[in-house]
Amino acid sequence: MAGLTAAAPAAHAAAPATHAIAWGKGGFGQLGDGGYADQHLPVKVRGEEAGFTEVAGSLTHSLAIAADGTVWAWGQNNNGQLGDGTHTDSNVPVKVPGLSGIAEVAAGWGFSLARSADGHVWAWGTNYAGQLGLGTFGGSYATPQPLPELRNITHIEAGWFHSMALRNHFTVLVWGDNARGQLGDGTGVAKAAPIELTGLGGESGPVFDIAAGFYHSLAVRGDGTLLSWGANNSGQLGNGTTSVTASYSPVPVIGRYGQVRALAAGCQQSYLVDGSGQVWGWGDNTHAQVAHTGTVVKQPQPIPGLSDARDVAAGCAFGLALTSSGKGYGWGQYTSGQTGTGVPVPMPVFPVVWDTGLTFIAAGGDHGLAVRQLN
């Protein structure tokens, strides 16, 4: 079993104000609690002394930013996605070397991204589809690789095998796998280096948020309208249709949602938080992850009981929400405890509160993560 590599805080160091918690599937150590068991209620991630402030999750690994701007990782490491220079799995957080001043992390399937506060980006892990943005296809990298062409980046997203970024809050960049049109450039051809998507804003205002899912992507514009592209077999594009044929270029999502607070894309479902705090969901509903009747929801529908949200996160078949008062909610698939509620969420679904005092939430494929204030 790997040991925690974080050094104990000095006697004069300020006590951390927050710590990370996790729940759900834990078979690869992605919960970071020192074990490999599934957890149906939130457990504390090891390394409390680091004071984790933000978290991110993929199917089998997790990332966190510490209070000092360093990056930590845990879970599966077969592709070097933990970034510690090894290919050894870890069920406790290990420090990613060479990174400081980090403001955001994102986790894809077998790869990781990090963005510094001054807008630079690093990538590591598998690069089979060019998702690291290094200009080549294939191979894997067990330590962070800089992407010097990416500057002034204000947001990053990692999908299954594709990546997205916002430059200066407005310009959308994409790279990686494009087999289902998830890059939105109209070609279906993978890109080994970032390219700019043009024409997304126009008269509707600039794009100011993005989300990357399994094989689809989302963007929200300044007037509260959304665009989507990629796979639509379960209605995850939200344009009122389903199709086995992917959309290789952006299509409008039905509706207008004011000043959208948050956007998230899962395996085959999508979520947003509108300007009033209402959570909306659409796409695959096989496990009630959209919290409505029927197995497919083809356009955004309000999720009952969630009208004061400030953030939303999408797992593979479950959803999480964070309210303005710091309460967490979970709904959808529960087979491994993904909702963090301790019991299955009843049908019809009304999302259940599972924790309070939260400042940040994230979802992996089958596990959830959050940052909680210390009393």
C-alpha cells in the first residue's frame, strides 16, 4: 500500500480551512481514503494537512489542488495519469511534481489537465487520441507536459478522450478524439493540437462556459442560450431529438436560461444551473440521472427540488448539485454509492441532501468528490 507523501505541517503553519471528501466506487483507490472499497457515504480523503480547495474526478482517478497551489492525485495510474513519474496506483494522494500556482484541474479517462492562475496549461497521462494537445498521437506521459501555445486560458475541461479550454473567457479551443464529433469542428477527425472553434458566439454574445462529456460537448453564450455537439444517441444534445448519427457541428439547445451559473456533461446526460439557481437536466435517464420519467429526455427539464443551486456536476449516470448555502445533493445511479446519500434515492426522484458546509463539488465516472469547510 502506498504511503501518503505529504509532509506534516510545521508547528507554526496555519491550520487548513478545508478538506476533501469522496464517496462511490473505490476499486482503484480513487476515493483517496487509503482503501479500495466502495463507500456509500462521504469519507475523508487522506492528506488533510494539505488543505485541498478544489477537486476533479475521472472514471478511476482523482485530482485536487492544495491551499498552496500544488496538485495532488490518487487512483489508477496505468497511463501515468497521476503525474508522479510512476505507473503505480495509489489509494492516497500523491504530489504531482513541478506544478505550482495551479488554479484548476480536470480529469479525463486516463489523463489529466492543470491550469495555472496566470493562464498556462499542463497535461499528462495517455495521449492515444491527441488529448494532451502535444501535437502528436500516441504514447503516455507520467509527468506534466507544458502546452506553451495555450496562454491566457481561463477554464479547462476534460472529456472521455477529448479536451477543451476557454481563452480570455470567450474563445473556445478543442483537441483530442473526434470520432463522434465532440470537437465540433465539422470534420470528425481527431486533433493532436488545440484548434479554435469559430462562430459560436455571434449576435448571441460570447461563449463564457463549456463542458466536456463522454462523446459530447456543451457551450453557453452570453444571452443564456446553449450550443451542443457530438453524440446524441440519448438526447444529450438537448435539441429535441435523438440520433445514432452524431452532430459534428454545434446545434442549439432548446430554451434560454438567463445568466447560466454552471454547466456539466456526463456520459450521456447534461446539466445546467440557470440564472435563478434552478438545475436542469436532459439526455439519458436510464438510472434517473435526469430525475424525470422515461429513459430519454430530449430537451432540458427542471430537476425537482433544486432551485437554489450554484454548481452542478455530472458523473457517468448520476448528478450532484451544490446550493448557495453549502448543501450537497445527489441523484441517479446508486449501485456503488455514487449519490453519496447512504440509501438509494427514491423514485420519482427528488434529490436528497447528503452533506453541508461544502464549497466545491466534482464527479468522476462512478464516484463523487467535494471540498468541505472545517469547523
